[in-house]
Amino acid sequence: METRDLSDHRPYSAGRGIEEVARELGLDPDDLVKLSSNENPHGPSPRAVDAIEAAADTVHTYPKAAHADLTAALADRWNLRNDQVWLGAGGDGVLDYLGRTFLDPGDRVLVPDPGFAYYPMSARYHNGEVDRYHLDKANGFTQTADRVLDAFDGHRIVYVTTPHNPSGSEMPLDEIATFARRTPEETLVVVDEAYGEFTTGASARELLDERDDVAVVRTFSKAYGLAGLRLGYGLVPTDWASAYERVNTPFGVNLLACHAGLAALDDEAHVERTVKTVRWAREYMRTNLDVVTWESGGNFVLAEVGDAEAVAGATQQEGVIVRDCSSFGLPGCIRVSCGTREATRRAVDVVNEVVGA
């Protein structure tokens, strides 16, 4: 038996983990700093950890009530109806739900290049066809409505990432609104705000009250520190919000994730501490790295180092794991996640030493 043609499906290339690198290089995991996956440098929300422990003996039950409670809390947080909040297994799960809702076989989507690999992956899973709009390094990866419109040709879904991964550039709300206004009613603009807590820019949620062709994707993986639980959510217009019931995977978000997310929403101190650290680390890296960097609204900084594979390999040998951005089509760049102050200083010293050797 043969699978269907998967030749266009590129595997997702994740940042390397501490245990993986430690085994490969024969190093002590405690001596390694992982700054390759844009994770929370302070770990999970302490309130979320308490909630997980409290709910652990109920995992024999399905998460219907917990799902409803988290949905209601998010709806209240964003001033939306409950059915306008779509919970998913990470932001990736929400992207899949949107693909199930809108894509017929052969429909075309438009994704940023460079960009998050799961946009085209999800579209192809749903038999969509993928085109790309380019964000140029020479122009600072600037995101404007005109830049996306230059590549637009009646696509069913267009993906916008703000802050953008891996560059950190942002697409201002007025530019998103302009793009949505200048595209047909049947084009859905998906605004991925996975790093939204780290920017001072306005959320595209503001557009949902006046438009039915914009959806927003958010996650608990970054600011809340729940990446391992795979919890994300979408914010959608009222006109088609009820579609969730028809495309949702039964109990697709697990019970512990729902309880943890609900607790994390109320842990404002943890989020504030995380955001403060990230903003300090971004500025420290941009000021002290001896290479070209780009302004970032996310919890990471993109740096141009020449041979990214060689530099990332050399920093690993020194105990600092960074992201080689070759898989993003940027073989001259690494992405360094914001760590604690100690980890960030160490990463800057190591990168500078490797690049200057």
C-alpha cells in the first residue's frame, strides 16, 4: 500500500533540545542553555502547575466542563461570545480547524516566506495549494499590505504573522485592516499572534467586531509557559463561529491543559515577569551582539552570522543552543530566544566569541 503523494510536505524542523544535544556531545544537560525554541525562560505559570497537580486525579474523565470554563474565561478576557473562542492543541490545532472550515481541495493559500512551516503544512493536509509572499532581509522583513497584495491572486486564506517568526517584524493593525479591506469577501486573513504578549502593538481582535474575514490565533506556549501542554485558541467573527462544532476534534484539548490554561490566565505576575525579561533580553542582545540584528516584537532576536549551521554547531559545543535558520531559508542567520538575564548574557558572549574566532 502506498500513501498519497506527500512529496510537497516538508517536515517541521524544531529547535534542538537540551537532552538531545547533551547525548550527542557527551555534555552534562545542566551545563546547557537552550535558546532555540522561543520558550518561556521562567518556566510555566506557577498557578498552572498547581492546577495540574490538583486536577491530576481526574484525568479519567473527558474535559467537557474544563473546556467550557476556559472558553468562557477567554471570551470574557477578549470581550467576545463564547462560541467565538476556538480552543485547539496549540496554535497549530487552530490552524487546522480553520483549514477544515475553509479549504476545499485545490483552494490556494498565501504564506509568508520566510515563515512558520506549519502554515503550508496545514494547508496541504487539507488538500490546499500553497503560494508565498516574500519578506526581504534587505528591507528589514517589513510587513505592509502592499507587500502581501503584490503576491495576492484570489487566495482563500492568507496568513500574517505579527510579530513575525523568525525575524520579529510586525504588521501594524492599520496595515492588516487595509489588506483585509482590499481583498475579496471570500478571502480569510489569519493573523497569527503567537508572540502577541511581547509587543505593544494592538491585536487584530479589534477587527472582529466589523469584519467576518479575519481570524486571530493565540497560544499559551510562550508568555504563559505551557508549550508542553499544547494549548492555543482562535478568536473568530460571529458569522461563522458555530462552525467549530462541526470541525473540532472530539476533546482535542486535554483536561490538564484546560485547567492549566484557566489558572495561567489569572497569573498576571508570571506574565508580567516574563514580558519584562523578554524586553530586557531583546535590547541586551541587539546592543551587545557583534553582528547585524533586527528589531523584534517577539521573544527572540534574529542575527546574521554568516554560516548559521557552523555557528549554531560551535555554540552548542560551548553549551548554548541557538536556532540555525537555514530551515527558514535564511542560512546566514541564527535566532536566539530570550533567556533569563544570566542565560542571555552567556549566549551573547558565546555567539560573539564564535563569530569572532
